[in-house]
Amino acid sequence: MTTRHQSSLRAHFVLAVLLALSVGIGCSSDERMPEPKSKTPIVIKPEKQEQPDMLDHSTPAPPPLDAERRPTQVGKRDRKIGLADESNVAIGIGGTYSGVGRQSELGLGTARRIGGAPIRRYDEYAPNFNTEGYNFIEENRFHSAKENALSTFSIDVDKASYSNVRRFLNYGALPQKDAVRIEELINYFSYAYPQPNSKHPFSITTEVSECPWNPRHQLVHIGLQGKRIATKNLPPSNFTFLIDVSGSMNTPERLPLVKESLKLLVNELREEDRVAMAVYAGAAGLVLPSTHGDNKRKILDALDRLEAGGSTAGGAGIELAYKIAQENFVKNGNNRVILCTDGDFNVGISSEAELVRLIEQKRKTGIYLTVLGYGMGNYKDSKMEQLADKGNGNYAYIDNLQEAKKTLVSEFGGTLFTIAKDVKIQVEFNPAKVQSYRLIGYENRKLNKEDFNDDKKDAGEIGAGHSVTALYEVVPVGIGDEENLIDNLKYQTSALKSDATNSNEMMTVKFRYKKPDSETSTYLDVPVLESQVVKLEKSSDDFRFAAAVAMFGMLLRDSEHKGEATYDKTFALAKHALGTDDNSIRKDFLEMIRKAQSLANPVAERTPLRD
């Protein structure tokens, strides 16, 4: 045998030994790794511990490792193969991943230090760690008013998409297209609509002007304003906090932020309000029985004791929370489950379809659902939105403590107290005045025209003080755009009534809604007149600002209908329509436009946006 062959054999032998040793580390011939348990106990700290000061950062922490890669209770042998030990430090290829309050590394260098060190770009993690889920959005197209005169949809008061988009931009990345729901961007802001002065629980405002991204077209603005009710005058609340304490929640922007968020709400509770608390990880359990709102110390202590660990049995948690809420049901009160999670369910009922069917069944109990989303990297927006939609509730994404305050304190009544349910809008266009139209956003809220008069059909809810805004882009008759797209019908005619031609009405906006304790809807309608059309510069601040937000959403989605929209034009339109800007929320939107433009066109970073 040649020396060359001998060297080769020795090298192969060494490699084989090293491989065997690497596989066998931590396991002897008579001792095997323990099988993971199917159910992980819920972890609750024995006593209150001080939370690290990390929750006011406007940008979230980097995406965590998957929960399955971070079990919280394993032996010392596991440390050698990349799993977490009881100190919650995972040792694996490429570095360490620490628990709350420590430096985090994912084999990519330092990701974040608590206390303000630079964070890494979101898209640097995306290839390996981003498993976020969003429902596909097929953008609304133009419809002929002659062939399809009715447009029907459910209102949407969710605002999660706006703060989620903000999170992407703060992290240095443009959002995924399907993360951008334009109606939620628009409805994130409050508008100066008048308070209702009739028997209906909301007022209706309409306005028409030219379309900023296509001056040949017109933009119709429809606004609803829910009746404001002082917190002290709200009926008693029966809240059940349902908190995800699975392993995937074990990062600063998840469970610690959940706890601080709910503390803000607890501080708003009155003596007549009640709170129960359930949690779920590998199993679901009751942490706090229903407790009066004036016993705040007991409620806050229960929150402080929570820790994260294990898999995610969300379905079991939902079942338990509704059971608790039903046991403590307050007649003529505000009965609501408040779910706090990243939506990453992986044990038991976990598919979107199964969870939706479960929630549809539970909403018949008269218990409403509020969904608060947290985290990034594995965030399941699609599940969260569907759960809130089908649970007669609302959905918000909490990316920092300021957003939690806005949702649970500033907008307490709108978020947590319903004044009208199953609110539907149906617009009938006058083909003598409107050639074609397009609803902006609300793609996943569209209804069949027959659903408008069907009181069994579920729709959206309006909370106390909530405002809802919808925009239509319309093509006036005679413009010439998209004419004769449909052949004349062979067996019937589409002749207009003489009243249509002689009328001053462009369209009629019809509404149906139910009182919270009723299953029979109430009807009302409002005409929109040609005489309402004004020049863009004469339109209200609310009209121009909502149009700017819509334009921003179309740019983020790279909409085929964005026309002449640019970030410069969007910025200028919004800047001169700030109006009464409580807490500088509209001004902050200007910064989002700047960030989006610099990401879409890096050269813009060197050139200030023009006014």
C-alpha cells in the first residue's frame, strides 16, 4: 500500500471518529435523551421580579429562534446540541441566544443590546428566521356602474396593519405587499367627524373632490363617527385576559411588552369591572379567577409572575377563556376576551380554518373578542385578523408601549366597548353620473349584494368613539376611461330611468347595523350629490390627509392604480393637512413617508423630500 493511500485512510478514520463523537456527545449507550413532553407546564414565577427597562423602544427586537428550538426545561446534556437550559441560554452553532435582558446573537454577530445599541436590519434576518404569515390581497379593480351598480362591504375598524407597517419601516425594510391593508392605514387616524345627534349611534359624513393621484377622476370620502361615551358611563366590563406564554413569546417585544400593556389597561379599571386571567403554552390554565377592578395589586401581581416556555396550544386557550368569560357573564355589560399572542399556534386546534370555526361558534355567546398582536419573525397576521373578524371584535398590533397606550387607554371605549355590530355599507352608483368606480382597500371585507339585507350575515363592529373611513375612486361619465369594456347584453337592456339622468345624485350610501343586544338590523341611507364636488385645495384637512394615507398604501403595494402618486406628492399632501394633530400622530406619519421613500429609492436619503 502506498504512503499516499495510507494517509488517505488515516484521514478518513479521523473524520469518522470525530463524526461519531459529535453525534454521541451527551448520550451514553445506556442513557438516552429524554423524549419531549407533549404538554409543557405553564411557567409562573414564584414572586414578583422587576422587569428590565426596555419597553419604550420604538423598534422591536430581532426575530427569535423558533419555539421548538428553545424548549425551556431540558437537562445539561442538551446544552451541547443547541437547546436551551434552565437559565434560558441556548448554545448552538454560530453563537448564543439569550433570554430577556441579555445580549442576543444568532450567528450573525450582535443583534441588539438592551440599552440602545444599534439594531440590525430586518431583512438581514428574513431569509432564515422570517416565517410571518399574511393573507393574499387581490386589489379591487374598477367596475362599470351600468353593469354593476352596487358595491357592498363590511366596515373594518382594525388598525393592526398601520403599526405593523411602521415596525417594518423602523427596522429598515419595506413591508410585504400583503401586510399593507390600506383601509387599516386610513382608519388608524381619528378624523373630525361630528358626533351623532340622532337616534343612530354614529354620524355619517360624505365629501367629494378630485383624486390626487389621477386628477381626471374623483375621490368620494365616506366617514362614520361612533358616539363617544365617557369611561365612567360605560357599563360594567367582564374581561378575560388570554395570554400566550409559549416559548415563542420569550423576547422583550413579546411577553414583557404584553405584561406592560395590560398593566396600562388594569390601571383604567373601575370597581365594578372584573378581570380573569388565563394563559396557554403546551396546555391552558387559569392564573387569576375573576377579580374586581379595584383589586389592582392582585391583578398586577398575577401578570408579573408570568414567564414564557413551551409549545402553543392556542385552541385550548381560547376554549378556556370563553368558558371563564361565560361563567362570569354580566348581563347588559361588556363581556370580552382579550387575546395577546404572536399567533403562532402549533398544538391542538391550530389551522386558520379550524380556529375561525371555533371563534364563529363562540361569538354566539355574546362575548366579544379583542386580538392584540405582538412580536416579529414568526408573526401570524393572517390568523390574528381572521380571529378578530369572526369573533365580533377588533385587532391591533402592538409594537411599543406608546401603541399599547393609544389602543388600551386613549381609545379604551372604541377598542373594548361595542355600540353597533354587523355594520354593512352598500353604495348604489348612478350610471348617469358615474361611469366606473373602485373601492380603495376593504378587499377582505367585501360582501355579496344579497348579504346587505341578510341579518344572519356577520359584519364589522363600531366601538364607542371609533371613526370609520372609506374611499371610492370614481370615473365621471364622459371622461372616456375604460368605456365599452363590456359588450351590450343580448337578452336584456340596461336603460336608465329618466330620474337618474335628471337627478343631482352621484350615488346613495346605504347602511345597516344592529344594536349590540339585537339580531335585527336598522337601515338608513345618505345621498351623495354632484353639487358636493369641490377643488382639492378647498377640501377638508381630513379629506386630504385620508387621501395621502391611501396614496401611501398604494405606493407600498406598488398598486397598478397608483397613477401619478409619488412619495413627494404624498408627503406634501399630508403635511398640509395635519389639522388638529393630537399626540403628533399625523406628524409621525410624515416620518414614515420619509423612511419608505429612502428604502424604495436609496438616492432619496441624500435629497430631502420636497414640500
